[in-house]
Amino acid sequence: MLDKAHNRLFVLGRHLPTSLHGSKTAAAGVGPFRNATNSKPSHEGPGVIITGASSGIGVTVAKEFLKRGYRVCVVARDEAKMKQAYATELAGSNNLLTLPKDLATGKGCSECISEALDFLGRLDVLVNNAGAGKLGSSIENTSSEDWDWHIDINLKSVFLLTQASVPHLAATKGCVINVSSIAAQRPFPNLLPYCVSKAAVDQLTRCCALELASKGIRVNAINPATVVTEFHEKAGMGKEAAAEFYQESASAHPIGRVGTPLDIANMCLFLASTDNAGWITGQTWLMDGGRLLTCQAGKALSQAAN
């Protein structure tokens, strides 16, 4: 089924962007910090914006970047949910800003970059993780309103945020990481607008990578298969059905399990590092536990193989 929002042989995330000119002042584990709401931003260390960061993949990505000394701006619509998700970090760090914005609107996207930069001081990484889908959306029953809803949050927000970030990322030789989906590469029934919007994200990733390479900006995407988040529940599956789906889906992935938010966060850290991924751009990284390698063999073929 669907698949939104997998430790490594190298020391993942320990290397900071080379735009820091070799400085290790923001290395992993730096702290302690004060609450961002009670102290003036120091503008020290690399800056990252992470959207869709009130739960699941976004929260885990944000916390992993924080551990490595990044200044982090997390963006989502639900401010109360963000405050709850980052209660510990907000109490002990001046490196975190929660920014409530509706990224399905142009106004929300432009305000996001402007206000985030006021806090961060610089932008080294943009993680476009915000996204959503609705089960039961087919070619026959998808309304123009539902189509626009999927496009606005899954595609248009990525376009607008990336566009507004270009001068800031050019200044740091930074990068963009788009969280796409396996649905960009393999269609799933009754998820038509979601699949199409994510496929467009992949092509947007390649186009931006080509156009921005001369500015020193790298652009890549991550395409997860089934990851345990709130996505399926919110898409219309319901909490209990989603839990059952995750259990059943383990066998659909040859590696024998579904993904976790930390799997995706680790890939984000790798792609953000110019030491590890400085020669990688325009790529869509399929993280699916081998799922796309499989297909329905059919009863006769399966029996013939035994």
C-alpha cells in the first residue's frame, strides 16, 4: 500500500556542511542550550528548515539534526502539537524554533522562509517533508478541490519553499532534501492525486538539481515505502486498521520489516553532509526495504519455482 513517510557504515551526520569552512563548533552533541523563547538567537551553527514536522518523520529528522548541533526551524500547521513533540528540546535548547504555518498557501510558504531566516541567520538545509494523501481517490471520483488539495501541499509547497530558499542556500552552498514516496515510482489504486503529485516532486527534484548546480546547491529526494507514521491513519485508514496494515506490510518488504522515521532521518543526515554526499545531486533515493523489486508472480509461476 502506500508509503510515506530506512546505522550506517560511515559515521553518519558527524560531518558538517563544508560551507562552515571546516569549523567543528557545531559538532554532534554540543550543548546544553537555553529555551529559544527566552534568549536571543545566537545565529551560530548551520541552519535547517524541516516542514511537516509535528509528528513522524519530520519530528525524528528535526531531533537528529539538533543532536548534531544544527539550528533547527520546524514547520507545521498545529503549533500545540509541535510544542508537545519538542517539549524536552524547547526546555533545554536555544537552537529550536517551532513555526506554525499552512504551507498549502503561498503566503504561508513565503512567511516560513522569512521568519525562519530571522531565527536561523543562515540556511544550509531545506527538508521538504510536508505532505498528505486521501485514500479512495481515483480517476473517477477525485474532485477538482481534492486534486488541488494534494497538489498544493505535496508539490506546490515544495516548489515555493525551494524557490524562496535559493539565495540563502547559494550563500552557504547548501542543499534541498525532498521527502517523496515510493508512490512516485509505482502507482497504487485509489491514490491517484497523491501518486501524481509525488511523481511531480521527483521531476521537480531533478529540474532544480540541474538548474541550481552552478550555484553549488544540491537537490535530492528520498522515496520511502511503508513507514510507521500517522500518514495512513490520517489518510482515512483509521488507527486500528493502520496498525494492522503495518504488521501485514512487513512481509511485502523483502528486508522483512517496514520502515521507521529514523531510517529516513539517517538518509537526510547523509544527504545533508557535503563530506559524504557532496557529489550527489538530482537523485531520488528509494528507501523501501526492497519492496519495488517484488511483483505478484502468480500461482502458476510460484508453484513452478518450487
